[in-house]
Amino acid sequence: MQPLVQQMLEKLEHLSPERLAEVEDFIDFLQQRDQDKHLRQDYVQASEAAFNQVWDNDDDAVYDKL
């Protein structure tokens, strides 16, 4: 991955300060999006056991066949 980073750094050297600010904002956006995705996955895993207790019961077993 190091050669790719080096190529990107060389390209960044030719950008204006305004464009560099845009690139930084975009990188921040991508990092936030990845963090949000991981948080959603963590919430799903954390709530799975609680939902299983509610959904897995004899009264609702008839719906399992649908």
C-alpha cells in the first residue's frame, strides 16, 4: 500500500490550498461513514440477544413458518 500512498502524496503536492481543504473534508467524510457503519453493526450485534428473547417464543412460533 505504500506505493499508492506515495502516488497520492505526489498528486496532493500539486493541489491548491482550497483543493487540499476539499480533499481533507472528503477524507473526514469517508472516515465518519466507516465509523457509522461499524457503530450500526455493533448496535445490531448488541441488540440481537434481546430481540431473540422477545421473538423466539411459543406464542409467535406460528409466524416462523411464514
